[in-house]
Amino acid sequence: MSEILQRVAATIESRKGADPASSYVAKLFSKGNDAILKKIGEEATELVMAAKDGEADKVRYECADLWFHSMVLLAQFGLTPDDIIAELGRREGVSGLVEKAARTE
């Protein structure tokens, strides 16, 4: 599974310097954080609506869109899916309440 995420992340990274007229991801990067964040908000809303409708196929599709756009944001900040997997690993076995209370942010 993480191999797919790594390949998608590599493709996203390769689009950073691409021509915005020829690449959707390059276009997002050229517009900056606000455009990327707007897309994440749209996709999150679409995922919520798909879940409210109770349609598993739509949930899968919209969740993939949300993950993809989140990966664009990760690349914008120099992060990779491996960074997120490592963070989840750090949290594994720790109560969510304990983990949240320990945050300094």
C-alpha cells in the first residue's frame, strides 16, 4: 500500500517545476497554499456529503480525492507520506486523550 503512496508522492513532487498549463498539480503549486487549502476543504466537504448519503463507492472516491490533495499539501511543505506514517506509528498504542494532552502546540 505505501508503495502506491510513494509513487503518487514522487509524481506530485515531479510536478512542482512543471508548466501549470500542462499539469493540474503544477497549477495548484503555482497558485500557492490558498488554492491547495481550498481544494482540501472542497474535497473534505464532498467526503462528508458522500458519507451522509451512505454511498460507499462515493466515500471511496471522495476520500481518494482528499488524500491526493492532502499529499499535494504535504509536498508543498516538504513532507511525504512516510512522515505521516511515522507520526501515526509514534502515536500507536497511545490513548488519543493522552496524546492530545501532551501536545505543546
